Amino acid sequence: MIGTIRISLIALTLLLFTDVQSQSIFKMYKEAEEVFYDEKFGEALTKYLEIEEIEENYEDIQYKIEICKLLSITQYEDMEPFYSFEEVMGARDKFYYYWEGRILMKEYEFEEALESLKKFISLPAKKSDIILEEARRWANWAVAAKKFMDNPKFYEIHLLERGLNTEYAELSPVYFADKEELLFLSNRDPQRPDQFQIYHSRHEGSRSWSEPEVIYNVGTFTRENSNIEVVAEDGRLFQFRTDKGGDLFYSEPTDSKTGWSVPKEFDSKISTTHLSSHFFINEHEDRIIFSKNVGSSKDPNLDLFQSIKDPESGEWSKPALFATTINSEYNEDSPYLSPDEKTLYFASDGHETMGGYDIFKSEFDSNTLTWSEPENLGFPVNSPDDEIHFKLNADQMSGYFTSNRLHTIGDYDIFFFWEIHTVKIKGRVIDGATGQPITNARIFFRPVEYTDMYFFSPIDENGRYEMQINADDVYEVEIKMNDTREVTSLEDFEIHSTGGTSTTYLKDFHIGDNP
């Protein structure tokens, strides 16, 4: 009898434990789903992996894990595990083709992404107006991204080396030319992932930089207010603080170990402007442009405002919207104004963007006193992901920005960009076996250092091609057939620097063996 009671108690205990565990997993899954559908994919991935440790095949976590990996880890590109769910989840999850489209956008497969998004939009399953609007927006981005990728602007970009870039976030890079010093913000302390500090690194020639060091005496930042500016005219380093509702502080270059003084308040009157953290201050320090949320905390909408200092009274004007042509129904952020104050650069996820935040520019017309319609800087500066914190160097032909695009090292990384000269290249593509021209195809030139970028030309009925490409580069050359999409890789081809002179290269390519 006693044995029977003991067995019953054990069984009841196990049943209660199983029930409690089931409730615990259900709660964990619900929390994971909430952040997943808020599109916080890195956070959701962590939560799904915690569930996996308890119950490997709970609900659809393996499917969601693959989506989160593909949308949050820039180095993760293996789509086979995701596609293994197509037969089951393609029928069960009405969002399957939406996620597929999002993932293909991240992989720069724009035509395929558009097909998936159209498939999702046309599904008869009930969908909210919000998700349909978002899917149509992603479809528009796919069209725009392909257009910009097919017609790259004449910039070269370089992802700064490991050490400067890490698995953490690198934000707001500014180059201080007098010291050959790069300053930026990063959250590299694993014990304080929400705390950003200013790091500095000195240029040591070519692509070599010193090990970044923290500048401890200038304070700490949150991700939201991670922004610094260096004014070239006096070399002062500006930062935003929330003191008195929003205020600017500055540090000056010194000969001390840190190289910068303790921050001082810039102007006590500036707090009346209700300044926000993503600001720009001009060379004369009498004009501030900043982004401000005109929406709600749940549904933010950033617009650009400006405040100008009165030279006589020293008072700052009430913030006014920067220009009607600049602010869209979406978000405008990270302003940068050229030294002559005639060109504004800013980040926006509105206007004609490739996806996420892109960098745009607008020119000031001194005759009409108006700003032009924003122009997208195009690829390779922009990508289907986010680009922010765009800043030009003193030469106004090179500079830095941050991006979380494909093939970055971690969170946001720092890129260096510069304008380049172009050359014309033309020639023929010949079938080596028959001696006949290759037709119904396209030829692609991909820079070896950045193969996500390409220049292409259609091949005409005589096998001829012609295009402009960047000078002083080494290219992988590919032929892609229009009907079969078969790709043939050819030998690498090197273009030497022309010093800016107009040059035409003649180059024929043979596919297969010579007859």
C-alpha cells in the first residue's frame, strides 16, 4: 500500500513538473513571438535558442530560428535550412513568402525577392492593411535596389579593418585631419552592451590604423544619442547631452594622454531649441540641424529641423522644419551640411530608397532660396540595408559612413568611401569553339575587393559590349546568358589608374576553347 502511494506521488510530481515546464516554455515562446513580430530578430533568436535547449522541436522554433539568423547575422547566408521548410511552412504559414522576400532582399537577389513578395501579396489568406502596405513597400524597394545596383555611382568603398570594426556596433565616425585621427562610438564592453564610448585610432599609412583606445574623460552615450561632430575650423569635438532638455557640449584637442579636454557646455541658451541627439553644427557654430520625432514613442517619425543663432542677441531661433522637399512621410536623420552650406546630406527611409535608410543629398538654389528634390547617392554607398552617419572629409570627395549591410563584421560597421575616375571599356565576346559572337547575354565586371558591386553591359547581336567602369581596379568577369541564366566565369581583368584622363580600354573575351 505504501509503495502504491509512493508511486502515485512520484507520478503526480512528474505530471505537475511537466505541466509547469509546459507553461514556462509557452511563456518563453510567447515572449519570443512578440519580439519576432516587432522585427527585433537578434533578440528573438536568443529567445528561440533558449527554448531549443529545453525542447528542440517546440512549435515552429526551428523555422523561426532560420529566419532570425538570416535577417540578423550579416555573415550568415546559408538559405538551405530555411528552404527545407518550404513544403510545410509555405502551406501553413501565410507569411512564408513575405519572409522569403525579406531574406532574398538581404542577399541582394532582388528579382527573386520581388517574385516572393508578389506571391505573398496575392495570397487569398486574410492579411492586415499594415502588413500589405509593408510588403508593397518592400516590393518597391526591390525594384529600386535593382535599378541602383545595375547603375552604380562612381564611388569606391572600403570596409575598415578588423580592430576598428568588430562584432559590436561602430557609429558616428569622424576624421580629425590635424591629428590623422579617426573618432567613433562603440559598445565594446560586454558587461554594458547599452553603453557607448568614444574610441580613437590614428592612421598609420595605407590601410593601417592603431589599436582603438577609449577616450574616458568625454563621457558615455546610449545608442539613441550616439553622435559626435568635429568642427574643422576650431577642431572642437561636439556631443549631445540630455541636460536641461537637450544641450550641446564640446571638448578641445589637448596634449594630454587622452588628447581631448573634459566636455564643457557650448551655449547655455541652446536648450531653448529642444535639440535632439542626431545633430549637425556648422563651421561657424551658428547653425544647428537636427532630427526630431514628430510622431509618437510607439510610432516615431523623424523630421529634420534647424535653429539659427542671431549674431546680435546671441539667441537661437525657434526650431523650424528644414525644408518641405527634404522631410517625407517617413524618417529623415543624420544631417551633414557641406562647408559652403549649399549641399545637405542626410539619411532617410523615405523618398526613393533601396531599402532601409539610404544617404541622400539636396542642393541649395541661391536664386530661388529653395532646396532641390533629394537625390539618392546610389550604390555602393547605399545598400538594401541601413546607412547612417555620413560625413565628408575636408576634401569633400571622401569620407565615412556606417552600415549594417551584408558582409559586415558585426552590428553597424564603418566604411570609407571616395570618388573615383572612370574609364570606358568595350570589346567583343566570342565563342572560342566556333568563333561566332556570343549574343543574348550580359557581361559583368565585379571588383575583386567588393564583389557585391558590379558593372554590366548587354551583349549585342555582333557580340559587342560597351560600358563605363571604375579605374584602377581588378575585376572578376562573368558572362550570364539571358535565357538560361547560366554563368561563365572568365579571367580576371585589371584596369590601371589613368590619372583622370579620358581612356578607352579594348578587351575581347573568348568563352571555351579556341578553334
